[in-house]
Amino acid sequence: MTDIPQWAFDRAKELSKDNSAFYNGPYNAFARYISEHETQPEDPLLQQARDIAADVYSKGGYSISAGDVRSGIADYSIGVQAALAGLRARSEPK
């Protein structure tokens, strides 16, 4: 697992003109730079998803820590992504 938050990868990809090999070499460095120099965008649903996943991970004996989940380092994890998808689906108008 990388210590670079997913939002920084997403931002680096957004700013990059060539993302064919996005998760390699210079892109990791670019994402790390972004995570150290930019403020994470606020997404209330993402924070809720982190909290839900952190609760599941902490009670389930998983190797990922609840602190890592809440900090955004594990935003790519299936737990956070599943919770986020559920929250977004619930908040969409029917």
C-alpha cells in the first residue's frame, strides 16, 4: 500500500497530459508532491464512506488500520469505494 492518498493521485491524473502509465515513476512523485502542497478537496460523502469503512475494518480484524482509512490513504480500498458508491446511490434523486 502506498502512503500517497488517492485524492492526490486523482489530482495528478487530472493535471497530467499523459496518463498512460499513471501509477509509475514520475506520477507517484507528482502525486506525493500534490499531497504535500495542496489541501485535500472536501467531499462529505467521502468522509462518511471512510468512517463506515474504518468501522468495518476495525471490527473485522483487517490489516489496514482505521486511522489509515480515515486519513484518506486507503481511499482506493474496496471498503471505502463500496461505502462511497452506496452513499452516492442513496443521495441521487429517484
